[in-house]
Amino acid sequence: MSNEYSASNIKVLKGLEPVRKRPGMYIGTTGKKGLHHLIWEVVDNSIDEAMAGYASVISIELDSDGFVTINDNGRGIPTDIHPQTGLSTVETVLTVLHAGGKFDSDTYKVSGGLHGVGASVVNALSASLKVWINRNGNTYFQEFKNGGVSEGSIKIIGQVDEGITGTKISFKPDFTIMEQNDFEFPVILDRAKQIAYLNKGIKIKLSDKRTDDVVEKVFYFEGGIKEYVKELNKGRAIIHDEIIYAEGKVKGDDGEVIVEVAMQYNQSYQSNVVSYANNISTIEGGTHEQGFTDALTRILNNYAGNNKLFKNEDEKLTREDVREGLTAIISIKHIEPIFEGQTKSKLGNKDARMATNKVLSIQLEKFLGENPDQAKMIIEKTLLAQRARFAATNAREATRRKTIFDITALPGKLADCSSKNAEISEIYIVEGDSAGGSAKMGRDRETQAILPLRGKIINSEKARIDKVFENTEIMSIITALGTGVGIEININKLRYHKVIIMTDADVDGSHIRTLLLTFLYRYMRPLVEYGFIFIAQPPLFKISTGKSFQYAYNEEQKDKMIATLMEKDINTKYNIQRYKGLGEMNPDQLWETTMDPTSRKMLQVQIEDAATADLVFSTLMGDDVAPRRQFIEENAKYVKNIDL
């Protein structure tokens, strides 16, 4: 290998080459998530037009030929020659990185996109992209192929009435770069609905034309995030009928910060506070959430104190108390949003905290003063949460350990690993002593810990926090992981960077897995958000032919394996063993199928949208049967295999 290092070693990538060379830098992944991200990069531009007051309707269409078409009735991308590039402005926007109106504060005061590279990145990763623009009484058209190469210059292909304007972009992903995946309509539908909630008065149209049975949806919410809160509280017993709403503009460091807050208390024991900045989900929270909680805690304490609702004068509500049973949406619009955190989903602007605090304080104080009966019910709810917090203190103290590796504090049934390096350590939370015994004997003792559970844990969706902490299995999990829970959680103390749920592949196993996920999401949510939670995928079948065998993880795999065997030898005799539970596998089988890092299959639990995740958990694990039945009926068609 040559040691020479000269100018010839420096690669200069032109145009859109950097995107095609390193797509992950621009869209995160070339997998399914990245594929859908391409849609939102284009939609973000339409939303920018809408937030600026120029567009009112945005449509997204999945076409049968593999194209996705996004259309808006905004001003239309300018078509004149750009002074810096010498190309038409349309071609500049679609072929030059970091070219766009969101870098010009006179064009967009607030922008949903992060980098201003949206349209050009989509073009770079498309086999074909077409753009139509209605502007100046004309319809303009230009086409690009194979990563943004222009197929001729922009041209006029027709005329429209002077008042008709807008942009339509149709693209087909380049699957030589992107992984081959289908666009999933439910994923697109959820995000489109969320956008409509966050931008009141904007109509989002969806259509899926990939089959003869065309699906069409329209989302339009005049009430915006107030209607969002109403949906999230669907099926829950609410405490006060009126949704508290605050809206205002506050002068910030770079200009006005626009704040919207909608909130309503319910009888549940969970908190569902979801925040956004410029339509981007801030699942890690940030300064706007801090400002919200500051105002909420201060105003409720002041009201309770002034109206003598405390038993003792020195009594105070904490941030934890005032958030129990609260559903709230915080949405801010900022000229220069700063995103921080491991997943770049935490807002860092200091002026956002001040602005949110100020806007909510004024409106919440006004609401409490004008609605004394509802105010009293809210305070009573927070005082109940306070008493539960006191009752849970002893249980919570039991979860705290002097040091992260204080082995004497670990639950007795935990078979810990010998490694003290959390980055390479993993813990299997296993259903039942039988499976736990096999896992203990088959594991890699250096890096794999085993925690067997006895029976089903408590449903933490329906139980108050003090009852949750009285559950022996829950306490074992908390103690083993070492992070603490709730607002006191510290993920830096996590003892294992892979927390793997391993249950039987049947209905009972699925129920236990759901109970575990519900607990982890409600009380240890950062572990989910940072990607530490996994689901093991044990096989369903063992197919043996003589002395050889192979494993199938679902019905489809089993059928393909059998078909292959039949093709090789029509007289082949094979035996199919159906695993009813993990306990049926001996240690060697469990290792090679489910626990061996070189060959196992696992699913990482991720949260795309905290609000939707919360709604799913409350729907499936809550008390109200009707929403659960409706959810199952609407989503059953997306389930390929059900084990009954």
C-alpha cells in the first residue's frame, strides 16, 4: 500500500454525488425509514409554504407505477434564472445542495426542514423525478433521471388562469441505492394526520392508487392541536370538559417565537406530554417542554395555595405531580431551531423556554380563575398524585443502589454476566423458569445476563405508581437495570446496553411482551427512545430431514423451506416440530436460534411518534373496550400472520 498522500487522493464530489455516495448522512438510512423520509423532505417544502400563509391544500399520492406525487397550491417554485448558478431556480433547488428559500428569512420566517436540502436530496436518490409548476399563468415542466441528471431545460407545456399557482413533484426512488421496500400507507397516514393537527386550517389529502381498491383520506382540523388532545384522550375518563388552550407570540433571540399549547387532564395515572418544534417531533423534549412544566407547576401551586386547597401551608406540588393524568401538546415555531440530543430530537433554544412559560402562564391562570369548579378538580387530581408519590417513595428507594455494580443489591434470580462493561453486556428478560433455565445454560456468561419472570407482570397502564412498585417482577427488572424510574431515571447507570425481551411465540407470550413494553414505555421511556430495548425472535418451527435440520421463524419461511425440499427430491421425508414455548428448546437450540449474536434475529423497539405510541398503549391496555375493538378492526388487515 502506497504511503503517498497528495492532491490526487482528495475526492471532490460534484453536484448531488455526495448524496448518492453517502445517503445515510442526508436521510439517516437507506432502509424503510429513509424511504419514507424522502416523502417528508418534499412535503416539508409544501408545509413551509402553508406556514408562510401561501398554501392551504397539500396532496400525497402513491401511484401504481411506483411514483409518489406531492402537490400543493402554494406560490410555485420560481422559474427564472438564478443569478448565482446560471440555471433556472427550479433546477437550482432540485440539483444544488443547500439551495432553498428556507435560508432566506424574508422568504420563510419559520421552516420545518432542518437543512434546506430536501428537494435536491430526493432528486439525488430518485431514478426519476418530474416537476410541474403553475406560476405566472403558465405550467412549467422539467424532468430528471438517475440521480438528478436533467433531461433538458425547463419548458412551458401549457397555460393556466393567472390565479392558479402551485408545485407538483413526482419521484420514483432509485432502488440501486435505496433498499427495496414498499411505501407503507399506514405510516404515511399517521404522519400526514399529525401534520394536519399541527397546522390548523391546512388540508392534507392522501390517496393510495397501487391497487384496484383505491384508498383516499382527507385530514383537516380547524381546531388544530385542541383536536389532537381530544383524540389522544379518546376512551379515557376526562376530569374537565374544556381543553385548556394557550397561543401567543413572544419576542425571542432571533425574532418572534410562536407558541401553541393544548392540555386536558384525565383519570389515568400516566403523563402524555408531546412536543414539536417547527412540526418536528421532539421526543427528547427540550427547552419548550421545560418552560411548559415550569409554568404548569408554578401556576397550579399558586392557585392551590391562594385558595387554601393544601392541607399544610408548606405543601407543594412537584413537576411529577402536575403531569400525572395530563395529555398535552406543545407546538412552537422558531426561526432558528437548535436540535440537540443523541437523536437530534431535543430542542435547545433558551428563548423557547421563556416563551412557552410566558404564553402558558397567562392562559392557564386565566382558565383557573374563570373556571373554579374545573380548577378544583384539577388540583384534587394533582393532590392524589402527590399522595401516591409519597406512598411510592419507599418502593422507589429500594431500586436505588450505591454503585452501578453493587452485586449484593441485585435480585437473587438474576444470573448476571461477568462483564462490567455495559456497552457489551445484555440482559434477557425471559418468560418462565423453564425457559430461564435453558437460557442460563445456553448463554455466553461473559456478556449475557438472564432474568426469568414468574407469570404476568402488572398492567402498568391501569395501576397507580405505588401499586406498580409493589409488584415483585417489576422491582426485579428495575433493580437489575439500575437506572431508576420516572423523572429520576438516569440512563448513564444502565447496566446493559441491550435489554432483550424473550417470550414464547404464542398469545400468552405476546401478552407478556406487551405488558413489559407498556411498563418500559410508561416508566423507563428513555430506554426505548435511545434504542436499548429489543425483542428476541425465537423460531416457530424446526424442519428435520434425516440428520440435517433448519429453523423457520414464521409460516411463510416454513412453507418456502418445504417447497425447496420437495423440489430437490419429491420423495424426501421431513419432520416439522412446532415450538409451543421456549422451554421446549434445549440450551444448545436456544443459543443457536435466539441468543447467538452472530446468527440471531432481533427487533429493535423504536418510537417514531410518541403521541401515536401513547395512544396505542392506552387503547390496547386501558379500560375502555370500544376503542380497543375499533383499533383491532382497523388494523387487522395489516397483520400477515396470527398465532392462535
